Amino acid sequence: MAKTTKPAAGTPRAKKPAGAARKPKAAAPAPMPIEGPIEGGVLKVRSLLERVVARAGADKKQAKAVMDAVLHELGASLSRGEAFILPPLGRAKVTLKGDDETGRKTLIKLRPATGGKAKAKKEGETPLAPAQE
């Protein structure tokens, strides 16, 4: 019989020395101001990649691989007709799918994330009726 290399449930693990340096936690990227529309009014992959690298401070090659994977999954999800909720982007839902003379057509309804009801309360909105004493 083959022996397993997994330690038994009661076997203690080796502890790190008390003075061992810990990896610092990565700080959340600082929010970047939203710039005006890009030339031509169409965001393309190259421009998006530059923005992602600038915001995340990541290696361009790794950022491209991750970004390509994310875009592929979003496209596949939408082509299957799945809705999604992604807090920085918002809520997206496929409302119409079909073919026309130019090819496949998908209509997507996107509701940007704005903070909703919680944000309205924080801004000091008065209640509909006065409070009862």
C-alpha cells in the first residue's frame, strides 16, 4: 500500500520563529480621479490595461493576463444571458438577445453602483414623517 504524505490530524506543525518578519499587507490602491472621455470616445484594451496598471501598481504582463481572463469571463457570462452584480461596476442584466442582419445582438442593461439607500441616509435626507415623541 502507498503511504500518504499528509501529516496525521494530531501532528503538530513547525512554528515560525518569534522574530520572523511578516509580509506587509498590500495597501488598497488610492482612488484615481475619473478623467474625461478618451479620444474617440471608445475605451480599448490598451488604454484599459494602462489604467489598470496605473491603479493597481502591478506588473504589466501579469495585469494583462488577469484582465484578459476577467474580460473573457464577463463576455462568456453575458453571452449565456447571466446577470451579474459587481460592486465597482454595478448591476448588469441581459434584456434582449437575438440576431439581426449584422450578426448577433445582445442588449445589456447596466445600473452603475451608486451606494443606493444607504448613501441617501448619510447625506442627511430628512425622513418622510416627523419622529413621534
